[in-house]
Amino acid sequence: MEVIGKPIVDNRIKASNVMIEMTLKEYYDLSKEILSNNEYQRRRVKYSSSVYSLLKEDLKKGCLMPSIVMAMSDNLGKDTNGTDLIPILRENPSKLIILDGLQRSYTIRDLIQEMQGENITTQENVYNNKIRIEVYVGINKLGILYRMLTLNTGQTPMSTRHQIEIIYADYAKKRIDNLHFIREIDDQSPKEITEYKFRDVIEGFTSFLQGDYLTLERVDILDNIKSLEKLATIDTSNLLFESFIRIYHKFIKKLYHEFPGEIIFDEYESFVERPFGNNVATIFKKSQSLTGFGAAIYKLINIKALDSLDNLFDMIEKIDFTSANDTLKQLLIKLDKIRDNAKKIGNDQRLFFYHFYRKIFDKELDSFLSMNKAVEDAYTAYLRETSW
């Protein structure tokens, strides 16, 4: 393992890039921990196995594949002149992040493991084949994300939601009451009332910060990385995020207490063939509801109908949940009508929830703290806004 040339400064992300040459076996040893445990990495892509099987055979023959690009997190190696980076890498493999070349790294791992059954000479011939690694040092979280976005423009890009999770990764690690955030890389679904998909919560929080119920698209993240960096540093103490999710969960708990079971339609009632959800959790823990809530609260604070998030704690206690079952049925019927007529279903559902939360928390309206009235008035507002 050796450094090739001097570090080159990447002025866009204010980090240095160091080129390193190493053997396949050295890279395998270095990357084992990265592949098994790293919050930034995506899951392995299954559908491209044939392509990487071909690469595996080429590697046996000593092909030189494109450089794998990595980053050293936590500012390790920030002041390196290049030559002293090797011991830093060897001592801190868990701090390495693969920016480009994850699937190639899996292929190298598979190849090295398969070669363990071969004779020593054959093993050594393959193990000693050289590859090149670019390592970014002195790079921050947003720099990591930016480079991931610009490098991974091919067949297996990181999902937009995973990108947003990276920006707010510190929030997922912080325990807030008894809530549990499930990340995309966990590959699980919420089962308890205290469990949330982290990406959906973050989308709601981002909507609150921006005042927009629409979610960020990949191109938005790439083009507005500076804006996202500002968003990520607004709440440096995490207190704003904590207030946001605590208040939203309080609303969920309150409604769940009133109606903990499944919503069942009687035979004589309007029938919803594919309901948006069948209980409080499956309806209100979706991104559409969270983003609608976030954007609505931003708007109410902006027009001074609310002084702050904290005003909602007392309001939620006073919400009229009378006939919660019937109200939730009406909500599902409205969402069903939206689905049947919307051009972009998810966006239209977000718009409906945006109006729903505005109606229920605006003290100047007749629907203030009335679930039933808020559902009806939100649908009317939705129709007015979408009918041209």
C-alpha cells in the first residue's frame, strides 16, 4: 500500500484527494468493516450480479478497474501531506466511507473469499493484483453527500431519502423520549406506536423548516446543497427537531388513545377499496401527513396564528376527537377521492394534509381544534386550490 503523488485540493468541497495504490487483499482487509457497518452505505444491488460476475473474472486476470473513491470521516488526516495517510487508514478503517465503488467492493470481497479454496500460488497471484483508491480527507458531512451525488450518477444511485438521512444522521442517534427511528439501511418497518421511519420524520421536519409540503428531489439536493447545509446547521442543539417530533407524536398518541383499533367500514357506508391506511399509525405516520403538518405549522407561525411550536402542546390536549371513528372514515373517503382524481397522488395528498393541519390549529377558523370540521374544510380548500 503506497501513496501515489501529492494530495490535490478539491476546492468545491474544501477537501484533499489522495491517490493510493494497494493490492486486492489489502483493500479487502481495509474495507471489511465498511461493508458490514456504515450509516452512509446503501444496500447491495442484486440485479447487477451478471455484470459484477464478469468483473470478478477480469480481476482474476489482473484488469485495472476504475479507482474506488473513499472519504475519511471525522476530519482524520485533514493535515496530511499524503505520505503519513497509510498508518491513519490502517488504524481507522471504521472511519472510511465508500463514495463510489460500493458494488465493486462487494465483488472484490466475494472474489477474495472464493479464492480461499484455491492453492497458495493461485491465491497470491490474485491477491497481489493492484487497484487504485482515491481518499478524500478533511471532508465534512455535506461534502461527503455532494461527492456521492456527483459520483453516483450511473445505474445504482443513492435514494433521495437516504441522502436526506445522511444530512440529519445525528438526529437518528439521539434518544428522544421512548421514540425509535428506523433508517433506510435498517430495512425494517415500524411496528410499534413509538416507531417512525426516520426518512419520513426528516421530510416532515424539512417541510417545517422550508414551509413547503413538497419533498426534495435529487436534483434539488444537488443544486441547492448550500441551502441544505444551512438547514442542517439551523438546529445545532437538536432542540427544534426534538420539539417537532415530540409535538407530532403527542398528536398521534392523543388520537391513538381515542381510537386504537382498525377503521372498519360498514356495508351500507361508502366503500374504500384501497384505503390510505387502516388505523391511526398507518394514516398519520406517512410522509404525506408529516410534510403537511410541517408546512402547515411553518405557515401558521409565519402568519402569527401561532407563536411557536410549543403552543401546540396545549392545543392538542383540547382537540375534539368526538366520533373519531366516523371522522377517520371521512378522512379516508376524501383521500380516496383525491387518489382517483389527482395527477400526482402523493403531492395532492400532502396538500390535503397541509390544509387539514392548518384548519385544525388556526384559532381564527371555525374548524379550530375540531377533527371532523378540519377534515371537511381541508377537502374543500384542496378542491378550491386544485380546480382550475
